[in-house]
Amino acid sequence: MNAKQHIGHIIQERRTQMRITQEQLVEMAQVGINTLYKIEKGDANPTLSSLEKIADVLGLEMTLRVKEIPGIGNETGKDLL
């Protein structure tokens, strides 16, 4: 399972646990139905904004970790969010 599929699985699982339909979630999160469908299937490259909106509605916490690229910066694994 790649990262996009993993994120989609978490979102779909949480939405199902909360007994929220895709239609309800897109209305509450103000994202497009096609965006949510693709995210849940692991086929999307969603924006951070879309993910934040969805995570907020579902009560999920987003954390982004960025590893150092040689020659850029000096901190490894710095938390950005």
C-alpha cells in the first residue's frame, strides 16, 4: 500500500466509523465529490487544504514530516504541521 492509498484508507475507514456518507462529508468539508472519491481510492494527489478540511471534519490530526535533502537545511525529520 503506497502513501496515497494509506491516506485514502484512513479517511474512508474513519468516515465509515462515523456513519457519514461521501455526500455528507463533501458538504461538511467543502470539497468536491470527485476529489473525495479519488482520495479514498488512493488515486488523487490532494492539496493540503483539501486534506486539512477533510481531517478537521473527521476529527483526524495531520502531521507532515519532511526528511532532509542533502545540501538543503540541517534538520532531519522536522515536523511542519
